[in-house]
Amino acid sequence: MREEFESISKLYHYTKFDTAIKILESHSLRFGSLCDMNDIHENNKLSYVDLSGNSIQHLSSDILETIKNEMAKYRQISLTIDDMEQNKLGFDLHQMWGLYADKGKGVCLVFDKDTLCNNLDKDVQHINVSYDKAVESFYIAKPNDSQSIQYDIQKQIKKIFFHKRNEWEHEQEYRFIKRCPNLEKEEYVDYGEALKYIILNSVIEDTDSVKFKKNVEKLNKHTQRVPLLVYGNGLLDYSLIDIKHTETIWNSSNGYDILIPGENCEIDV
């Protein structure tokens, strides 16, 4: 199992347990509104300038309304990707477990990146989010022409939706973006055969073994073909193991966040 896990490019989706069950039942991921993101400026983080780079101080109310309505049509699915340059694996991010997986009581769904992306409609754009010190301005070609706003936004999708400030870089986000003209209709991605693993956290296994077993039973009921793994900390390292605790898929053997006397620290006695 370890070789198989390491052999695929992976995308991770952290979520609460009940939401994970809904995902498994529907066999799909739902596109969410940008205004529901943790980044409170996700949907209105832009400053407006004309093609000469001059700031547009005042926009008419109909232009602002057009921008607002057009931006609202874009929805996203946020996933996490391995950062191999920083040696930060997507399942080994404590803040993601805390923020998005119900403080470790939720799960981390692991998808084969290539398989999942091949299932996407051609109108879904998807790349890594770039993190910058400052977010670039949004250029409006004709600030007094509401008809041009839709075109301007579509032309600058990558600048608008795939750049965030550095403070969010811990999320290692890989994002799907889709323009959904019908605001009343939910949009989904059927993940097909892309779901390869489901990771639970040892937090709940250690604190409530009865609930942990019930959660395992619920997951097995909905997807028996997908291996269940457990992520958590042992005595000297963090590890990823199979649900039966018989095989180690990964461990932090370099002790990057666990002090091991004689290896990466000295004890003053």
C-alpha cells in the first residue's frame, strides 16, 4: 500500500465527518460560493484601475452591481496539494486538520490528481493557488461600460481567483474554478474512480474509541473499496498507518517536529 500511495499525485480535501458522508453518498464534490470562504476578502479583494494603471476612484452604482453579480457566478472547490519544495505533504498539515476537519474529528479525502482532473468539464479551470505579498489590481478596459465587465473578469480569471496573500500559503491550495450562470443551481464534480484513500485522525481514536469504530463502520458502509488510513502522533514521530495498524505508509522519521534526544536535540543535565 505504501508504494501505491507514494506513486500517485494527490489532492486532499479536508472536511467534517458528516460532510464526508454526503460526499461519499453523492459521489461528488460541490462547488461553493467564494463569499463563504475563510478569506473574507475573497470576493471583494480587488482594486480597480484603468488600462493606464490609474486608480478608478469612483464607479457608478450600475458598474459596481455588474461586478458584484458577475463575481457571484464564480464558484470554487478548494483542495490541498503536496508542497514538495518545502517537503510539506498535504495530509500532514495540523492547521488544516484543525480548521477544516473539525479539529481532527473529521476526515481527509485523498484523490488521485490526474484521475480527478481528467473528470472535469472543459470549462473548469484548475491550478495551484499562488501566494503573493500583495494581490494585483483588476484592470477594467471600459470603466463606464457595464457590458464589458463580464469579458474583463473572464479575461483575468487567473489573476483574480488563483492569487492570494502570503498569509494563506499554509493551505497549499489547489483550486477548481467554474463560472455558474444559474445562481439557483448547485454545481458538482463527479469524482469517478479518483478517490483512493480516506484518512482519519488519531485524535478521535485516542479520545473516543467507540465513536471512532462507529465512524469506521459508516465509512465502510459507503465505500468498501477505498482503504482507510489513520494519521496521528506516536511516541517519537507522526505517522500515517492503515486502519488495522499493521502497515506504516509514512512517518516523520526525520523528526522535523518531534525532539529526539541525541538526534536533533541535546539534553542539558
